[in-house]
Amino acid sequence: MGLATAFYLTREYPGAQVDIYESAEQPGGLATYHDYGEFIWDRFYHCILPGDEALIGFIRDLGLGDRLRWTVTRTGFFDGTTLHSMSNTLEFLRFPLLGLTDKLRLGAALAYCARIKDWRRLESELAQDWLTRMCGRRAYETIWRPLLRAKYGEAHHRVSAIAIWAAITRMYSARQPGVGKEMLGYVEGGYHTILTRALERLGEAGVKAHLGTQVNRIERDGSCFRVVLQDGQEEFDRVVVTVPPAIAARLLPAFAIDHGKLNQIEYLGVVCLVLVLDRPLSPFYVLNIADETVPFTGVIEMSNLAGRDQTAGRHLVYIPKYVPPTDPFYQADAAAVRAAFMPGIRKIFPEFREEWITSEAVSRAPRVQPLQTLGYSRLVDDARSQEPGLHVVNSSRLANATLNNNEIVRLANALVRQIVLGLPAGEGANG
């Protein structure tokens, strides 16, 4: 979000001094990359959907439109014993765990869900209640409840219907009209390509990117803002804070912002085992898991989206588990994560052998997915900055969307429009 905001600010204000401070050694936040030895690819899994207008526009503005590639992908479903393909209408109708009436009701609910425009009314109903009412008890218990538990863990019973509505409407935009096939995209070289080009363009515009630089706090100094660093300080006319809410509260101790509300916004973190294999696990890009004994959220086989020409001929597999950052599993070392996940991998793929692994890594991030509980948008609205010149915009603003890079770039664009129009700091960049 910081890179996209800086990029579009320099377009609107050529010659303005813009500095970016990033505590990590690499740019990009959750979109950053990892060196897997034989190749470099994303640290966490990402894809681009045909309807991702803001992200695709950013990619083209960076001059990378000719490196955007599209692939027809497949989706799988593991029911505890069997792998099922759920990649088109015919396969859905053949799905053996639901009767015809259940399928018709589920299909109608999905179609209806994709047409809902008044999303705020969904905030007043729990996802489990809404899904049961819309799809029926059998469909909820067979499909939705295991998926909600996989995604949200013990918090699954607290998320509102917004969470599932946002996921459904986003995935609908990946379907090719008329054929029902899922089309997803990527940029050659992954986000390493995007982030490297963004830094190049920002450098050409005079932007200074301070990587590996910790910001300790931000203070008001008359008409300016003082950014206090580990080894010095700088002054600016405006400040944009894109870190998660709880961190923003720590950086802004003396500003007109509701620190209590910022700290109330909950996040799920992620622990992700990444395997580089010499052969595929399945034909699916995403394998959804409806087996509560499996200790991870799903299996994302990136090589079924981005070809093996992107991964030195290897197969790249992400196996995530979403947990609160306070969960003991979040602190588990790589060996413990591997030991916890291996039985589940073998249950889904009995033929799997550890000799297939050529390299592996465990990536983690403490704040990934905002927990969209009942009345979430009101909580986020109350936590807006009321300080002129100070803009606090982060993924918590996604009140009616799932976390993805298209939404992040969209928020960056909204923020820049807000600044250009001279709106108060608390307005403009909404979910």
C-alpha cells in the first residue's frame, strides 16, 4: 500500500519530496518475495483475477502489462477421504456429498450472493447463521462449516456474513463468462518483478525508500510532523501510516485518534509451510479442505497457476494455517510446523514421499486477515484519524472485501484522491 500510494502521489505532485520507511529489509509487506534457492517467488501465495482493475492498472502503469499472464485453473475439495474436482458446473452437479436439492439451493445462494449490493445489512448476521439460512443445514455442515473453521479457526463462529460474501463475490470475477472456468493471472517473476519495478520508478521520481528502517513514533511539531527513527528524525508536511491498527496506535500516542478502537480491531496471522517439490501433488491450484482433522487451511499449488518455467522446473506448494498471533502455534519453530503438517499432507496425498522435497521454508506474518465481526465497519469508522495531514490507511479498512492486493491498491488510489481533493484525513479511503 505504501509503494502504490507513493507511486500515485508522485504522479499527482511531480517534484514533491516523498519518503518511504519500511522496517523490513525487503519492500512489499505481505506481497514480498522469497529466495527458494533455484528461483525467487512470492513469500505468500497471490493471484490476480480478471476483475482486479486497480491492481492490473498499477501493473500497467509500471510498464509491466506485457508480462501479465493468464491461466485456466482448477479447484479441488477434500472431504476427508477423497479428492473431488469442483472446477465447473458439471463437476459441481456430480459432487457426491450433496443431494440435487442441496446443490440447487447452494447454487442459487451463490448466484444471489454475487448480486448483493447492500453489504452493510450482512454485518448484522453471523456467517454461520446466514449460510445455514441460505444454503440449508446439510450444505453448511458438509461444506461451509469446515471451510469456515479452516479459515478462521476458533473465531469462525464470530465472523459476520460479510466475510463469506466478500470471498464469493471476488471469486465470481475469476469465472469466464459462458464457460464457468476459473481464469487467474500472475506477472512473470511474481511480485519480485512488480516490487523491483516499483522501486525503480519511484527512484526515478525522486522518492527515497528507506528499507530496514524502524519508525519508533510520530509526533506533531507545530505545522509539521516529526517522524522519530531509531537513529534520527525527519520532518514532513503530511504522513501516511499503512501499518496494522495496533502498531499505528503505538506510533501515534498523542494524536486525535481513538486508540482504544484501533486496538479492538482483531487480526488473524498466518503460518505457511512452503514446499518445493520435484513432482506435482495434484492438478488443482486451490484445494479446499473439509476435514477438521487436517491441521491446515488448504493446499495452494502455485505451479498449477504459474508454470514451472517460473520455478526452475519445480513445483511450488503453499500450505497455510491461519491463527491469531497470540496462538502458541504461531510461535512454533519450523520443525514443529513441519511435524504438525506432515500427517495431514499424507492423509490427503497418501502417495507423498518426503524425498520429493528439494527445499522448504516456513513463512509467517502476525497480522494478515482482519476479523470481520458483527458491526465491523462501525468499529473501523470510529477508529479514523481526526488529525489534519495524518492519514491512517491499512487493511482494516477492508470492511466489505477480503484481503488481496487489488483491494490494497484500490485503497491507495482512494487515499491519493482524498489528498488531491483536500478532504479531511478521516474521509475518502473507505472499504
